[in-house]
Amino acid sequence: MREVFTLQPIAQLWTRVWQTLCVLHGFGWTIRLNRVTIVFIFSLALMGRHAIAAEMSLDPAKMPSVGTVDERFQSYNIEMVEVTGGPFWKPYAAQTNGPGLFSERKPKDLSNARLRRLAAALSPALMRISGTSANTTYFADSDDAPSTAPAGFKAVLTRRQWQSVVDFSRAIDAPIVTSFAVSAGARDARGVWTSEQGRRLLAVTRAMGGRVAAAELMNEPDLPAIGGAPVDYDAAAYGRDFAVFRAFMKQEATDVLILGPGTTSGSSRAASLMSMVPPIWGIHGRRSLRQAYKSNNPLLKKTLAQLGGTSNGLRGRPESSSLMRGLSCFRAF
């Protein structure tokens, strides 16, 4: 889009004049308004408009292409609690009404025709079903939820609710990205993560005709206390669990991309988490990253270098942690 100068409406032009006066006054100038001064100030205002136009002038057709992204790169998340129902953030407008920032929410109606039409307009995309509550949600594999969640869990996801997710995913062309429960109920006597819940969810999804495109072990491992992980859960514990998760996925779900930790910060904790996972490569594999690194494009090479890129590919360094959440297109091999 090329920026073209046009005369501003009088009100906007007077705003620029006033801004110019304020700037001059800020430098200690005393302004005497006469015809010469007014012409001078109007000239400054118009020159400033021309300068801004020159700085903002862009012609995308002349910009070199540095690469492409997957057609599903721009995607979105639906919180697990919006599928199961339960306490969730109040709408912003309602956060001043009553105590607390949370309110009880009913499950979303994913069969709503209007919602499906609107969501389909965003496709092709990926639909992430996860969030804080996913860390402590038990998949019951039955149409009706038990009266209370089993020990070690806080919420229950029923088969009927997950069927609505799968149907929605298929209707709008948005394969599923998800994570698994990691709370006490999903661990063995030693406190190590077990794959039973993940195996059940993946098997049921396939039986329903759905597709899980990618999966991460848990939501936001850099905030373990909030997410229902064990007390004192740290990067070493995450690395131990990730090794179990990775082996499980390699055996049971070879068609599903394995995602590294999606974190909410660039802190040292996020860096520690990234150091515990195997090398992270792009979705298009090692070869394409080699080719990208060996290209002569300085911007692309600088970007890859910041992400830990070498001529052999992309390593899982702390800088790539912030990407994991948005991309859903990185894999731990």
C-alpha cells in the first residue's frame, strides 16, 4: 500500500498547527501571531505531514520474500473449560461487578450454526483445545460426567463434549491441537507422568473421525502451581515427564506433531524448560532450515541465528520458547 498525500480536513490541520505551537513553546519560543507567523506555522505543519508520509511509504510489491509460513499458521485457542464448563475469567465488562475475576461458565454450544460459519471463515487453521484447566481435566470416555472429578483431577471432560469438539473441528476445517492432564491423578506412585489419559483421548478422537494435528505435554509449564502440577515442579521434572511423553507419542501417535513447552514469559524458568527438550526443528524439516540458513538473505540468517539456528538446523534454545505457543508448527524429533 503506497502512502499518498492528500489535504487534511481543516480540523486536523489546526490540530497540527496547535501541536507545532506547543513544540515551539516547549523550546522556550515566544509566539507572536501575525500573518507571517501563521504562514510559517502552517508550512511546518504541512511539511511534517509530508515527512510522515515519506517515512510511512511502503510498496510491498518491491519487498523481497524471505520465506513462507504454513497456511494454518494463524490459528486460535478454545479453553478446555469452555468445553467442559466451569470457573473462567469474567468478561472484561463484568470484572468490576462483584468479588473475584472468575465466574461459572456453561459449556459452549459448538453446534451453533452461526458460530460454525464465523469460525469456518478463519480456516484453514488449527484449533487448540487446552488452557490452564486442561492440566487437571479428566477424560471420562462416557457421555455423562460423574458427580465429582476423580481424585487428583478438578474437572471432567465427557465423550459427548469431546464429540462436539471433533464435529466442530471437521465442520470448519481446523484440526485439533491439544495437551494432556498432568495433575496428581495422571501420575504414578513416584510422581511421574503417565500416558493413560493421553492414550484414551487420542484413541477416541480417531474413532470419532477427528484429527489431532499436534500435542504438547501440558499447558504453560513455567506456571506449574497455577496449572495444577505437583508442588516444587521444576525444569528437571518437566524434562523427565517430557521424555515419557515423547516416547509415548513416538509409539502411539506418529502422525501427531510433538510440541515443545509453550510458555508465558521469557524468564530463566522458560529457558530452563527449553533446555530439557530435544532439538526443535521446523515443520518442514531439517533440510529446508539448512537451505534457509545457507541463503544470502541477511535478515533471515539473523532471525535464524537469534533462534539458535546453525547450518544443521534449529536448536531448542530459550529464544524459541516464545514461538512455540503461536506457531504450533515446531516438532521435537
